[in-house]
Amino acid sequence: MKSGLLIAALFASMAAFAAAQSSAASSDIGKDPDRPPAEEEVVSSANASKFDLADFISTPDLWNLSIGGYIEKSGRTLAQGAFKDELISGYLKKRDAITFIDTRLAECVFRFENAKLKNIYLLFDYSESEKDLERIAQSEAALQSSIAAALKSPGTPLDFTFPDQRTIKIREWNGLAARIRLYCNSQSQDGAYCSALIERLDVPDTNMVQRLGAKKAYFDAHHAPSPQDATANAVDIPMRRQLPGIGACWSATLARQMDFLGSEVEPQMMAQLVQGDEDRLLDETGVELGIYTKHYRFFSMDDARSNACALLKEYNTRAVAAGADAIEFTDNGEKLVYGDNFIHMKNSILTQIAVPDEEKYALFREVVIDAVNHGLPVGWGVVRWAPLVKMKATGHRRMIVGYDLSKDQLIFSDSWGLKYERRTMCFRAGYAMTDMLEIIGPDWIPADEFPADLKEGKR
């Protein structure tokens, strides 16, 4: 039976549950389940408009403010999350308190090292559409011209080519207080973008392999492995916001995993790097960047959707019988959407329901606990909705960043902004919506300290 028909059959008898669905369930099951929840718009303050990142090129004193000073100067559009060594900008729809040479930013991240501002990542323009390549090239040309005029120098070309010949155009300038590197990929559909990195001059200059690679000193300074018998553990991960296009959730998640290891890779660069064949390209490039990847493909996406829908039906049947809240979902005849409402599932009911493949479920738990105890997050592929008719169906990528065995919960993080840094879900509920897990490990942690790979359901 086709997956859509199977799922439809599973829910043929569920109409009676609609009235019993919990009003407390999350409301992220709107018309487009693949997009992140909408964020509130932030309005810039009057004084904030005076804050221009171009000033960092020529003003040494700006590099020595406190974290609170940067937030205040930015009109509070910079915010600090659980990862204390960075500030990220709010995603503003109409205007931004932070600009660079009169250019509004799509994203801005301030990175700190030893309590001092190290560099600032700026995203100017991006797209995954071939129609926008000319626009991206024009954005890069305009910025290059403006920076060259401001610094009275054409800059130095430092183009970088990945092992599979995908190239990032780079141009570098040195100012009085900082160096700036302008990055651009406007020649292909591998995620077109124009971005920049402003870096204080007293930070040693490095090439792109060094910038993008894992760094043991950075990792050791931020993270320490926990005892193997820990009952609860979690790691704080840098936030990279998922933006429409260019890989969206998966490129943002991969960049967060890499940034956690000391890399300065951007989501747009990750999309360019692994577009088309993530597993192979990560493995090949990893040799150069000092990383390896452990792949765990538990189920096909169709099977994962069937697992999730079967659990939802069984859970709601038992919940209603017990007088508990059913899990909310929507069914418009084309899509059955449950979003992240599995976070409301209770272990007291879940433990009454058999999991699909006990051996895989044990491996799922083992991978999560082993990785977190080594100080590493886990890339987590999930399904948040199911098609009921023939249509293109996609999944979602997020991270598991911790666990609490006393509650039998995993702790997960979405690349949707600081409000979504940490949420919890029971292990059994999380496993039911899983298609894959992925560990990006640094070469100083032996790969055999983690379970053997699971590829296409086979080890």
C-alpha cells in the first residue's frame, strides 16, 4: 500500500477525536508546515540607526565594548542566547537597526573569544533560485565598490575552492581597526549568497581551511565531556537562524554543528558545500576540515511518516480512553499536519505502545547519549507532517542537544531563533518522527567511540 493511502487509512477513524484535541497544544501547524513559525517584528529605536558596522573597520574602541554595550548600541536588536560567546540579530522584516555601508542585513552574528569581540558575520543577500544569480552578483559588485572606495583599495582576491571544485569568491581588505572579507557565490545554484566577515586586526589572519576547520583549543575552552553515567546532560549550541531557501533547516543545522567545533562556516557556505550529496561531500571535505561524520539512517521518510501517524492514532485512542488530552493535528484532505505537538505526549501513555523496531530504538537512544556525553550535538532529521495525496513531501532538520533520563526525554533545538533553542520531547515520541541522526565529530575524538553507522536501515 502506498504511504499516503496507508496514512489516510490510519486516520479514517479519527474524526471523533477532533473535539477532544487539547487546546494547550502548540499552534505551529499552519498552512505551510515546512516554514518556521513567524517571529514578532522588532522596531528599531531612534538612536539605533546611528550604529553602522562599517565603523568597525576604522574605530578600534568599538571592539572593546562589553556584551551589554553592543546590545545597547544596536538598539537591542542583538540578543544573547544560551551560548554566551555570541550575539545574534533579530530577523527584521522592514528595517534593521544594524547596517553596513547603508546596506540592510538579513543576518548578523557577533562572535566573542576570551570575553572580547573577535569577528562579526554579515549576510547581505541570498537565494537558491537561478533567477536571482544576477541580483546576487550585483549586490556583491556594489558592496565591493563601496568597500574599495571607503578603504581606498581594490582589496586582495583570495578565492577558495572546495575539494569538488565549488568556489567561493573572496576579496579582503585591511582597515585601521579590522580586516574584512567579502564572500560571494553567484555563479551556480548551489545556494547563491553575498556575505562578509569583519575581524579585529590583532586576531591572527588565517586561510579558509583554517577558518572552516574544527579547532581543538576552541572546543576544549567551551565544552567538557560529562561522566558516562550522567542521568542528564546538555550542550549550549550557537544559533544560526534558518532563512528561506539555501538549504534552510539542514544547512543552518550543519553550520551550527560545525560552529560548535570552532568553525566559522556559514549556513550559506554549508549549502554550497554539500548540495546534492550531503553524506559523500561531508565525508570528502571532512578530511580537509578535521572532521568525520557518523550517519544513522533509521527509516525512509515514508516509513518515518507511517511510524509517526501510527503513533499519533494509537496515542490519541489511549489518551481519550484515559480522559487525557489528545494530540492536536490538522487534516485538510491533502496533508495531515501534527508539527511539533509530539512534545505534549506523556510517557505514561507512550510506554503502553510498542515502538517500531526495538533494536533501532535502542540504537537511537545510544547515539544521542553517547554524542552528548562527548560534548557533541546530534543532527536530527524528522517528519512533521504527512501527505494524504500524491505530492512532494519534505522533512525537517534540527538538533538534539541533550537528554534527561529521569524524565526519559531528549532536549532538542531548532534553527528558528532564540525562542527555540531548547525544548523537550519524550524519547519514544521523538523516535517515532525520526528518519535519521548525524554526528559531526572532530578528529581528536576517535570515531569508534560512537556506534557503527546505520545506512539504509542496515549496520
